[in-house]
Amino acid sequence: MLVHAGTLAAARKLLESEKPDAILLDLNLPDGDGITFCREIRETSQLPILMLTARDMERGSCFTAVLLNDAAKYV
């Protein structure tokens, strides 16, 4: 099953009510930051997280932030 959340608030609610096998997470959310949400997820779960972004930042700094938050992959 595939579910979609367009905001950080909606993603938090879905994560409470659904049991995903993996998470595809954008770093650019309209009401928050995907890196912060990744940290929240890691506090209670080891779900695989694939992070992607169109964020204009230096690859090294984004890569480091993602790896420090235990994302499975960065695209």
C-alpha cells in the first residue's frame, strides 16, 4: 500500500496510524524539515528511509546531515 502526506503534520499522523515498510521522505516540507522528521522517526523506529530533495545546498553538507540521521539512502 502507498500512502501520501503533503505536510509534516500529515506525515506524523500517518506514521501513527499506518505501519509502513519504508518511508520516502522529501527534505523540503511546507511546514517543517525532513531532516528533523527523520530524527523523530529514528527515536522510535528503524524503518528504511529514502530521502530526496531538490534543495539547493552543497552536496557534502546535505549528505552529512542525512547520514547523521540514519537515512538509508539519499537521492
